Amino acid sequence: MRARRLSRLAGVLAVVALAGCGSSKKPESEDGTSQAFTTLKDATVTLFPGQCAGVVVEDGRHALTAAHCIDVAPGERQPVVLRSGRMLSGVVKVVDSVRDVAVIRFDEAAPVRPLHVATAMPLPGEGLLFFGRTDRPNEPQEVELKRLGRCPSLPGVPQALFTSLTGEKGDSGAPVVDRQLQVVGLVHGGAACSIATPTADMAPVLNTLVAELARPGTEQGVGGSGGAGQ
């Protein structure tokens, strides 16, 4: 009888141990997502004056935002504010009104982890992350890319991103990222700001701009090599 009780006790302890192992994995996953959102928020900037958002990318010296958020000409200055409240000044390098994407080059590297820009389009059904402007209360959002298609306000973009995100006025230019924290789009607008313009085509433009900094004196005008959108 005693041996049977000990056997049962061992079985109960084994079940408890397995349950404990299972429960420990969930917080790890949640911690990973939480850390991803922290990195996303740190890389997100607010244009000053604060009418739109943007994101620090690649080498930390460049930021992407929506072209319709830029009120100055290429070559003129556009300051941004980091989540910490620190202001960075920079020059508008590219304004691509067709794709609704613009690039700002900072005078110095932003003191945050920059995000890479995905070189390929995301696929419908893919899970994405979104936060929005960091200068106001927001909740992190795990969203879905519902479909790719044409948006009336982006006639030159055949595959705009239609997502399930819920944005607010002023979230234009805020990054939408994949699970690897690669920027796949920038909020453009639409119903509840759920439409984003894709950024994959900007990856080679950014590579050129980053390379220019390593070769002073080789810049081809204020728009950088290629002068996209000018």
C-alpha cells in the first residue's frame, strides 16, 4: 500500500513538473514580444512639429517617413523627436510622392537600435507588429496583413498593404514591422489608418544613401543617388 501511495505521489509530482515547464515557455514568448515592441517604440520618431511619425533605419543616420508628412523641399531640414524626448536634426534626402515615402538623414546617429528595411514584400496572412506615435498613449498591436491591393490614394502603388491595425490621425509614417522587426510598411491612411505603403522598394535607395556616407563628396544632389521621387 505504501509503495502504491509513493507511486501515485511520484506521478502527481511529474505532472506538476510538466505543467511548470509548459507555463514557463509562455512568459518567454511574451517577453520576446514585449522586447520587440520596446525596440520598435525606441526606433519610432515623431516629426517636429509633431504631425506624423517615422522610423530610424539601417545605419541609424536615416529615417523613413511618409512623403505626405514632409512640408519642406529636399535639402531642407526636418527635425524629429525620439521617444526619450531628445531632438535630432536632419536633412530631407528623398521625397517619393508616388510611393508616399521620404528619407531623412540625421546629422548624427540616433542613439537607438535602428531597424532594417525588408527587401521583400510581406505575404497576406502574415503577422505584423504596430505601435504608432510614441508621444501619446498607445497600445502595442499584433496585426495581420489582410491583402495586397490598390489604394485610391496610392494609384502608383500596385500592392499597398491592407492590414488589421487601428491607427489614429497623426500615425502617418509610423512603421509596420514583421516578426523579425524588419520594416515592411509605413502607415499611409485609409479607414482607421489601416493602409500602409510598402517599403521594400526603398531598401536599395537606403543602401545607396548609407554608402554615400562612407564616401564623402560622392553625393549626387540633395536627393542622393537616383533622387527618387524628385
